[in-house]
Amino acid sequence: MKNRLISAVGISTFALIALLGSTGCKPQPTVLSPAEPTPSAPVARTETLETNVLQKEIDLYEQIPSVAQSARVDRAFAEIDGEIAELVELVATQTADDRAEAAAKLKNLREYREGEQGRYLILQAKANVDGRVDSTSLPPTPEPARDGTVEQIGEKIDETASEIGKSIEDAAETVRDKVSNP
């Protein structure tokens, strides 16, 4: 038994030496290039108009990442968020049978949205790294109109405070009169 083990080890060692000898024992360089993540579109288990639009807009963003297309994707996310909000309301107000159907659809839409959000974030990062989207070219956020707004609010507060003060004085005078003249 001992001789068989030694001969098996010897044969294995010989085979290893022969294999290494035939390859020249030179380590071959292995060049690994980082694989670019190509996010695939998640599959909508509940297909709606909103899921179709969102997928289409993100697919277009993948082809041509631009500020305008990014805005379209954001709008598509808002639309699917609206659908999700409606389903949340249905789940909260429906009977058991209808609630189960709405809850399943809600779960599917949330999962789909999360998958698309992840894909979109990867595409945005890739586009920004590649320099394909210039975030400085975003249109400036419009300032809200301020023409006299603060002054109008201040005047309204003053008027309301004066009215409350007059009401309190009138109530105090009424109480004083009733206490003085029972």
C-alpha cells in the first residue's frame, strides 16, 4: 500500500514536471481588460404604457446621451412613479381580491423601476466619463417670480394681524361689559 502511494505520487510529480517542461516554464502574461458594463434592460413582468415609454427613453439615452434625452427619461420616471402611487392607493382601499392583484402589479412595477433606475445610473456615469454629456450645458434653473411677492405677503400678514387684534379687543370688551353689567 505504501509503495503504491509513493509510486502514485511519483507518477503525478513526473507528469507535472513533464507538463511544465513542455511549456517552457515561462509564465505567460495575462492581460485582462476591464469589461465595460453593458447594462441590459430589465424585463417588465407587468407591462404598461409607462414601462414601455421608460424602456424606450432609456434605450434612446443609451444611443444618444444628451441633456434633452435625460429630461425625457426623468419625465418617464415621473410617469411610472405616478402609476406606482395610484397602485399604492388601490392597495390601501380595495377589497381582498382586487388588493392582491394591485399588490402584485405594484411589486412588479417597483422592481422594474429599480432595475431601470440602476441601468440609467450606469449609463449616465458612462456618458459623463466618456465626455458625451456636458453637465455644464444644463439650462439654468429658472428663478421664481419675485415681483412684489414678499411685500404682498408682508402686507397680508399685517392686515391679518390687525384683524385678529381688533377681534381680540372686541371680545375683551364684550366680556368686560358682561362682567360689569350682569
